[in-house]
Amino acid sequence: SAQTPTDLTLFMTFIPNIQFAPVYVAIEKGHFSDAGVNLTIQHGDEPDGLNLIAAGELQFGVIGGEQVILARANERPVVYVYEWFQKFPVGVVAPSQNNIVTAADLKGRKVGIPGLFGASYTGIVALLAANGMTESDIQLDAIGFNAPEVVCLGGVEASVVYINNEPLQIQNRANAGQCGDTTAVNVISISDAADMVSNGLITNEATIAENPELVRNVVAAFDGGVQDSINNPASAYLFSALYVENLLTDEAFETALKTESAAQDEFLATNPDREAIAASRVALLERLSEQFDAETLVQFRVLLNTIDLWDADRLGYSELASWEVTAETLTTMGFLQTQTDLEAAFTNDFLPAE
Amino acid sequence: MQQSTLSTILNPIERDAGAQKLWVRRFIPALVMLMLLLFWQIVTMLEIYPAFIIPPPIDVAEKFYAVLLDGRLWLHTQATLSAVLSGLGVGVTLGLVLGYLIAKHPLLEDSLAPVIISLQSTPIVAYAPLLVIWFGSGPTSKVITSALIVFFPTLMNTVVGIRNVPRPLHDLMRALRASRWQTFTKLEVPAAMPVLIGGLKISATLAVIGAVVGEFISANAGLGFLITLARSQYDTALVIVAVITLAIIARILYWLVTLLERHVLAWQSRARTI
Amino acid sequence: MQQSTLSTILNPIERDAGAQKLWVRRFIPALVMLMLLLFWQIVTMLEIYPAFIIPPPIDVAEKFYAVLLDGRLWLHTQATLSAVLSGLGVGVTLGLVLGYLIAKHPLLEDSLAPVIISLQSTPIVAYAPLLVIWFGSGPTSKVITSALIVFFPTLMNTVVGIRNVPRPLHDLMRALRASRWQTFTKLEVPAAMPVLIGGLKISATLAVIGAVVGEFISANAGLGFLITLARSQYDTALVIVAVITLAIIARILYWLVTLLERHVLAWQSRARTI
Amino acid sequence: MGLSVRNVTLVYNAPGGGVLPALGPVTFQIESGSFVSLVGPSGCGKSTLIRILAGLQEPTRGEAFLGDIPISGPSSRVGLMFQDSNLMPWRTVQDNIALPLELGGISKQERYAAVENLLPTLGLSDFGLAYPGELSGGMAQRVAIGRVLIQKPEVLLLDEPFGALDALTREQISVDLLEVWAQYRQTVLMVTHDINEAVLLSDRVLVMSQRPGQIIADIPVTLERPRCLEDIYSDVFGKTAQQVRAAIGR
Amino acid sequence: MGLSVRNVTLVYNAPGGGVLPALGPVTFQIESGSFVSLVGPSGCGKSTLIRILAGLQEPTRGEAFLGDIPISGPSSRVGLMFQDSNLMPWRTVQDNIALPLELGGISKQERYAAVENLLPTLGLSDFGLAYPGELSGGMAQRVAIGRVLIQKPEVLLLDEPFGALDALTREQISVDLLEVWAQYRQTVLMVTHDINEAVLLSDRVLVMSQRPGQIIADIPVTLERPRCLEDIYSDVFGKTAQQVRAAIGR
Ligand SMILES: Nc1ncnc2c1ncn2[C@@H]1O[C@H](COP(=O)(O)OP(=O)(O)OP(=O)(O)O)[C@@H](O)[C@H]1O
Ligand SMILES: Nc1ncnc2c1ncn2[C@@H]1O[C@H](COP(=O)(O)OP(=O)(O)OP(=O)(O)O)[C@@H](O)[C@H]1O
Ligand SMILES: [Mg+2]
Ligand SMILES: [Mg+2]
């Protein structure tokens, strides 16, 4: 569109973080401006952001799927238009010596959790339910966002965490000999047991009704960012460093990433398939690990771990089944009392044509 | 003489005015609350914001009734209240003791100021890992956050109160060879009382928010937890119910301090001329 | 007479003791800080906790140096500092004005207490949506959180200070037909000064934590933001750097109030006997 | 500018409950330009009466007048000296004395000049910069005297102005006061416990009864003016003093 | 229990900078059981001297003794009455008077009995439950007198104890004091501005010079004991008073 670009604010939870790389990439590579959108990012608390979108104060945001269900059940007219995280990012981490390998092993164990709300709580309840257990079968302990510290000091035997970040942190501590007897960790992914909706792009019903073109454009730009990040993590990391502090403290690392990014662009020009690209990421990490220490690489590895959660055959596509599982879990938890029309909670209509 | 603590009027003629004043003083706060309620009702009726951002009073009242009936409100209130009271107890005690010592030994102020100020001005979340490790997810960490926020105003007002005890009265106590303890209980405490009570009023109010902040960091019960929970469940009415309950707790604590004030500072109103 | 504000000693013989005291007073705080540092070093050397929970001082120092060099520390410090100063300005001004009015009109206390106490005892997150709607995600909301926490201690101490101005001096001012403003500036302010300064010391310290709390809720710069960021990246050393910087800000503000105190309360130390 | 009170009564709440009649009823009149002393037992209501005349306190019953105007509040024409020196501890001696001028908007320079003039009379030459905490009891009282003299009011209400002063200083300052008075002819009502002082300075001596204080004697002093200290040994003086003493003793 | 001072000097920091010699050097001795008055101009260091003897302040130079023992702090054998009444505003009259007993661990009952006995003498019978803010200046001073009398100390240091009292009350209370003294024979050092009072009550009158106060006269009073008010008209009295007046005038 040749008109003046629309000013738009995209709400995202928390604070700038490497996990938001696709948005940074989409801005920096011009996907949003191509779509006629001049994007600003606003961070904040998830319920606040959702309320603002529902109230029409904002139009777009990145919000968890279970939040959308709960919000719609409470009269917030929001719609999920792009399933960004294809896998639910929550899991349970446990030092290997605790012999917790499957969900069943959690029985009677002391398990840490940030708090009895939000995605981690939904996740653990779903995991237990999928394995025929309930909350009362384990000892849940609210520990805030302090899992590495508490796990390494043996305060809990396992902890509900985001599988792309904390297991890595704990492993790094273990490798440095700072995690008690722990040398390795086991991770139980909830997505292996239950397919639930996770973070995605949402908007409100008014925007969909009044300006579907805008929704389509924003989804397209967002999708471009996700795809580019999956394809070239080194480049995504470099772009993210413009938004997130503390990512590039080592100049040699930056140089290496630039080289890798250029090489990956050449590789992508050959139209490799999804597997080949995935393999290229693994190879990249191996090369970098030879040159740089764990501390320098940690955020990059978080990015790679997160990319695994996004990657799918059809990016952004949401299945009704996963919504049903999520809603069921919320009902189990007592968070959801009323029956909701899940089909109205999301739509795949705005996804770019395949 | 029942009204002597309230009425500062000494001329009998003006006593009626005093009685009238008393009536106004009871009535006005209620009126203010009523007006706020009315304002709230009007705002929701004008639909300036959607009901899920500012729900109408009636929705909140219903929710209040519901959680009151199912016992959840009382459960969470209890959890918070016990943290608030313990926090208040610990914080005020520490503040009084340390404040007294600092007032007496300026050197102690110099030595401790950096430490105390650091404790006060840095966010508790920064120490969250240590707190969780040391105290687990039990109520201890909320007691600590509550005590911490209460501690400093108590300390400061204790220092000010004790330092401003009139020197001639100190001379009197010295001349009468009063022991340290006697000087403390019979001179310093009563003389510093107005300022101490002021500190206590601050403390009583801040203790509540302190406990709530603790509950935000890690907790599985309490009104702060209820707020987080209700927020995550998009139950705005429940958020407001929890907020109102917190305000009521604080109001009651404040009122208790006011009662204490009327009791121990009765002499002030007695001794006043018109 | 340069040392008159510090030395409360009037006998020339004891002046030397005063000078010595002065030296001790400068020295002791440094000693305390040194001992704390030593304690920290020893704790990390004993490896009671892994370095990622309590990193050794040297790591923190290195991190400090790094973020100082790349300018980030200064950037975040600036953001927080400006919120703190604005919050302090707004909160203290409101507290003084409202405190004065309340001290003068007890009815106002009755009417406003419920509102003020509610504001103080309920968590700001409960109002976060409204705050964002009204003020966006700019620095305004941190200024508000900072002002809010500062407001109450200032108010309370203003009320106490103004209410305890000696009645005979009020009579004097009345007899001299002083205007309201003259009574305020020439009697009430100086008479209430010790208590006001105490309130200011509380405020200066709390303003910092207030701004940080605001930054936790929503911000994209500031030391509170830096702490969240560092915590999300599990960079404990950076967390500590931010915390230390906050403590330094608070210490400096406190020290400024102390300077003010020495200036306006100089007469107190002058007029003291041994 | 005369002073008069008509049936003035003041009642306080009594310590144990009930009421405490503190003063009156009193009725008297002081002509413009006359010097009147008020003597009476401790606690009989002298200070209360002074406060009423100063407009600081409303009588329970009765009325007080400044000239012909009912007193409803402090007047700028009246200078009041409290029984306590009532100084501001954060102000130096000179700033305490200059307070009335400061409130009247007089420039700093003029204020300090006026204080400078007054300090030697008060015997406080070296103490302009001292704080009240650094003064002796008598010195503080002299500062309070200075604060009321600097106002040059038409009516002076003095509540035991020389109570904390030694005999010599007292004599010297009262002679100074007489001189000021001879010059400006203010109306003066002075509470004192010293009968000689009352007689020496006044045109009339009012004697009050026990609480609730009533005027039980109104004794004119017929000594010629100007007076000097030696008048104490005169016959008239002795007789008048005797009269006052007798009235008090009743 | 006598009192003595040897070369006692006290120097304060002067208001404008520099030093302010406030007292001394003074040297004198008061035998056990004698009644000594101290007169001198305002600001000459009388209160300062009293504070030194009470152990509240250390002299800059010289030494003070209670009996043979150097004074290093307040003693339980000494009762001090300050120049200001110095009452605790949050205590009633009876609790203010009873304070020394309370600090001494005397039971509530005994305390109140003792106060009850004392109140009529002080003329405060109806005011036991009043707060200091409800008292007149003279009444407050009487409370302070009560507070020192209730201690029954061996040494009494009185700083202008009757300054705020009217002539009658003053005479009555000083006669009461004399009676108490005749009975217990305490050592008394009393600061006063009233020469008659000094002569009537004392065995000796010490006269101090201008600041820095030094003893410029030590005048024995040879009037017989027990004394009564009428002694004022005696010859010895007149002469002694004249002597004191002359010494002060120097
Ligand atoms: N604020 C007050 N509240 C209650 N009673 C009071 C108050 N002020 C004074 N009184 C009472 O009023 C009476 C008269 O007091 P006032 O101060 O006028 O006496 P006074 O004649 O000045 O005595 P003195 O010579 O001792 O100063 C006293 O009995 C006193 O107890
Ligand atoms: N705390 C102080 N700081 C400085 N100077 C002081 C202090 N107290 C008293 N002085 C000075 O010491 C001198 C003596 O004071 P002191 O109170 O002993 O006098 P005094 O003889 O009792 O006088 P008065 O009869 O007026 O009470 C005075 O000049 C006074 O200015
Ligand atoms: Mg009086
Ligand atoms: Mg004196």
C-alpha cells in the first residue's frame, strides 16, 4: 500500500527478550513496513495487555492461548489469529539423579512452580491429567521465577519451567559444578503429553470486523518474521540484539554470527527443505560451541531451543483439538466454569496462502 | 468527661459545638464513601470503559457475597492478615529498637544508614532466590516483605521522636537518677508519642502493601495471591473484591492506631485552650 | 564555628573530643562498608552458595565496569533517577499540602483517611490497566508509583509536625496578627522541621523503591527494568550491579536530606548543652 | 486607646470534671495613656484576663473593649508580653526581637537597626546572635521585653514582665520602661507580684481576689510624675504600698 | 552533707564564635545543714553553678564537692529545683509531684498519700488531676516545688523557686520551707532575686558579680532562729539587707 503507514502498537508480555526475535526480525527486515504498518512494541503484564486489546485501547498482541479462552469466557472479545508457538513451551525439569524421567515419576515429589496461575500451572495440570494424575498426587511449591537456584540447591526435586530456557540454565550451572550433585537434567515436555495452544498473535473482534485487511497484513508480516528467524537464527540473533540488551557482549561472537548469517543466506538461496534447515541449525550450534564458552552462547541457545517450539509444517495454523484440550484442562483446574465457543476463539482465516 | 478526648473545647458554652462536631465527624466519612460509590456507579453507567475494566458496583458486591459465602475470601484474608500482623510486629519492634539505639548513638546512624537505606531502596525480588531458598514458599517471605517496609518509617520516626525529647526534661530525669529504662518508659516514650503514633499510622498502612508484595513474589494463599489469580482468570470483579478487602484491613489497622492515639494522647486535647 | 553544626559540645576543652568524633564519624561508615564487602568475599570463598546465586565481588565489579563503560548503566540510571526525582517532587508536594490541610482541619482527616489509606494499602498492579490507558507505557506510571509511596509518610509527618507546633507560639503569632502565610512560613514550617526532615528521609529512600516497582510493572528502561532483564537472563552479577546502583541513588538522596537537615536544624546543635 | 471590661467571666472545664470558674465577673476601665498594675494571688485569673484583653480568648460571659470597640481578636495596636518568654528556639535573639517588625513587613535593614538600638537597653549587647537555648532565664525574659517594646504599640499588656530579673536589672529596666512610657504615653496594664514595683510605676493598682478573680480594690497612686527610684522612700509611696498590701491580705 | 566548690570555671562557646566565660572562678563552702542564698545579676552564672553542683554539668576547670566526694554526676541525696518548672505535660499534677517517688520504686499507694499530704501546703488541693497545660504560671512553679520537697533530700538546690509567685503565696511557702528545713536541717543553696527573702531565710548570702560570676560578697545573717515574717522589721535584718544591696550595687 502506497499510503502513509498505519501506526500500530503490538503488545508483548514481559520485557524485550530473545524469544521475541521474530518480531524484531519482521520490523528490521521491513515486513511490517511492507505491510503498511509502522510498529511499536509495548511490553507489560499479560492480563493487562489482553484487557487493553479487548477494550480496544490496543489492537494486536502476543498472548497465551489459555488466556484467550479464559478472557473470552469473561466477556473479552479477543480472537487468536496466528499460532506462533506450535508447541506448548512448558515442561518439568529435574536433575538426572532424582530419577524423574516420566510424568509418573513425579508422584509424591516436591515440584516447584512459579505460581499457581498462568501457563506453567495450566501445563502441569495438563501433564498430570494426561497421565491419570491430579495435582494432589504431587507436592506443588510456589517458588516464583527462581527455578535454577532452587533446583540446584535441592529445594525442590523438580520444577515446572519453560523448556527452552531453564533446563539450559541448570545444565550450564551443572557443567560449571555449581549445581550440587547435578551433572545432567531430564526434561519432560508437556507438549509430548498434551497438545495445548500456546502463545500466538491476537486481535479483537472489532478490528477483524472493521479492518480485516489490516489483520491479514499484520499476520503476514509476523509470519515473515517467524519464518526468517527459523531459517536464519544467526541473523535473527543479530537483529534481536538491537532490541534486547546483553546479547552481544563479545565482539568475536558478533563477527562469527555475521559470517554465519551471510553463509546461511547463501544456503537458503538453494531452497533447502525444513529438515535441511533444522540440520543447519544443529551444525551451526556445533561450530559456535567450539569457539565460544557456554556463557556467551546461552542466549543464542535459548533462541535455538525456542525455534524448535515454533517450527512446523504450516506456521501459524491452529487446530481445534488443541483448543479443546486446553479448555478441558482449564475446567479441571476450576478456572473455567462455563462452556465457551472455542471455534470463535481463534481463526486461521488470516494466514497467508500456502 | 467522655467526650474530652474528642472535643478540645474547654468552655462549657462551646460544648454543644463540640457535640455537633462529633456528629459531623462520624457522618462525613460515611458521606465521602457514599459519594465515591455513587461516582463509581455513574462511571460504569456512562460506559466510559467496558465492564471488564471497571465492573459496576453491583457485580462486585455479588462477587463479594459469593466469595464470602464459599469461604475463600476469609481464607485468603486470614493468610494476608496473619502476615500483616506478624510483619507489623517484627518491623515495628525492630524499628523501635534500632531507632532508639540510633537516636542515642549518632555513630550508629552513620554506620547503619548505608545498610538500612540499601535494604529499603532495593527491590525484594532481587533477593527472591535467596528468600525462597531460605524460607521456602511459606508465609515467612511475606512477613519479611511486610516487616521490611514497616521497619524504616518506624525507625525514622523513632529517631526523630527520641531526639526531640526536650533537653530540660532529660536533665530532670538525670537529676532524679532515673535508670535508662525509667528514662525510656517515663520520659522518652511519652514525649516521643505523637511522632511514634504518626510512624505507627504509616506502618499500619504500609504493612498491608508489604505483605501483598510478598504474595506477588511467591505464595499460594493470601489476598495478593487472590489478585494475581483473579487477574489471570480475567475476573476483574474478584480483583476489586480483594483490593477492597485489603483497604478494609488497612483501614481497621489505622483505626486501631487512632484508638491508641486517643488513649495515650488524651492529655493533649485536655490541656488545650480554645 | 565551621564545626558547630556537627559538634554539639560547648565546652572548649571538649572541642578536641568533637574533632575526634568528626573523624570517627567519617571513618566508621567506610569501615562498615568494608566489613560488609569482606563478609561477602568470605561467603563466596566458602562456597556456601554457588556463584550464580551469590557471585563473588570481583565478578560484580567486572560487570559493573563493563556496563559502566558501554553506557547502559548510565542510561538506566538516568531513567530511574528522573522518575525518582519527579516522584519525589510530586509525592512530597502533595503530601505537604494535603498534610498541612489535614493538620488544620481534622474533619478533612476523617473524610480523606479512607481514600488515602486505600490508595496506600492496595497494590498498584490492580490499577495497572487504567494506568496504562491513562498514561500509556511511558515514564508516567513509574512517577506515579514513586509519588504514591512517598506521599503518605510525608503527609503523616506533616500532620504530626504541624499539629505539635507549641500552642504558646501560635498564640504569639496570633497576637502579632501574623497572616496565615506568615504563620506557616515563620512558625509552622520551622517548628515542624525536625519531623518534616524525618519524613523527607523516609520519602527519599522510598521514592527509589517506588520507581523500581513502577518499572517492574511496565517499562523499557530503568534499573528496575534492568533487574527484570538480568533476572530473565539469569545474570546474577548484573542484578547485583543494578541493586547496588539503586542503593547508591538512595544513599545520595538521603545524604542530600542530611545536608538540608544540618543546614536548617543548625540551631538545635548550637543550643545544646553537653 | 483605653481598655475596659464589663462583667467578664471565664470558666474552664475542671480537671476532675465539672467546671472551674477561673475569672470574674470583673468590670473596670483603664483610661487612655494611664499605667495600671494588676496584682493578685497565683492562679486568680490575671493571665486569663490579659489573654482576653489581648483578644486571644473569648470570655465565657461579658465583654471587653479596646477604646469603644468590642474586642473580637488581636489588634495591631496592642502589644502583649506573655508570662513565659515564649521565644522561637530556632531564631537568634535579634530575630526574635525583630519578629513583630518582620511580620509587619519592615525591611531587614530597618529591623536590625531597631534591634541594634534596643539591645544595650536590654543588656544583651553581645547576645544578638545567640539562640534562646544559650540564654539564662532572665536574658530570655529580656528578649521578650524587647520583642514587645520594638512594636511601639498604643496599648501594652505585660504579664509579669520582670519576674525572672534580679533586683538591679529589674529597676533599671522598669525605669527605662517608664521613660518610654513618658515619651509615648501608651496605655499599660501590667501584672506583677512586686508591690513596690506596682506602686512605683502605676497610676492605679488593681487588686484581685482569689480564684475566680474579682477586683477587690482599685488603689490610685498619687505620686508625682516623673518618678524616680528614690520615691520609694517617700511617704505617699509607703502609704500606698501599705494600702495595696492590706488589700491583698484581705 | 556540705557543699563546696574550688576554683570552678565554666566556659561556653560564644554565640558569634570564640568563647564565653559564664562563671567563675568561684570558690566557697557551705556547711552541712546551713541555708545559703545566692544572689547576683541576670546571666551571671547562678543557674550554671547550680547545674554544676547538681552534677548535671562538668565545670571547665576546678572541682565541686558534695561532702568530701567530688561531684561526678547527680546524687540521690540532692534535690534540684530548676528555674523553669519543667513539668511533664502528659502527667497530671499529682503524677508530676510523685515522679521522684515513682522513680525510687515507692508503691502507688504511698506515693499518692505523700502527694495528698503535700497538695494543701502547695495550695493545689483541687488540682491533683489537672494537667500542666491547665495551670497558671505560679501553680506550675508550686508543682515543681512539690516535686523537690517530696524527695526529702539532704541537699536542696533551688533555682529561683518562688519567682512566679505572688508576695503572699511566696511568704507562705517560704515559711513552710523554713519549717521543713528546721525539722530536717537540709543543706540549702537557693538562688533568688529577692533580697528580703534571701536575708530572711538564710544563714549566709553569697553575692555574685556580673558574668563571669564570681563571689564578691559573703554576708552572714545573724538573725536568730527560728525566724518569722516579722523579723523583716528588725534592725539586724535591715542592716544585713542593706549590706547585700550594697554588695550587689558594686
Ligand atoms: N488552659 C486551661 N485549662 C483549664 N484551666 C486553666 C487553663 N489555664 C488556666 N486555667 C486555670 O485558670 C485559673 C487562672 O489561671 P491564670 O493563668 O489566669 O492565673 P494567674 O492569675 O495568671 O496566676 P499566676 O500568677 O500563677 O500566673 C487557674 O486556676 C488555672 O488552673
Ligand atoms: N547552653 C548554653 N550555651 C551557651 N551559653 C549559655 C548556655 N547556658 C547559659 N549560657 C550563658 O551563660 C551565662 C550564665 O547563664 P546562667 O543561666 O547560669 O545565668 P543566671 O545567673 O542563672 O541568670 P538568670 O538570673 O537570668 O537566670 C549567660 O550569659 C548565658 O548566656
Ligand atoms: Mg499568670
Ligand atoms: Mg538562672
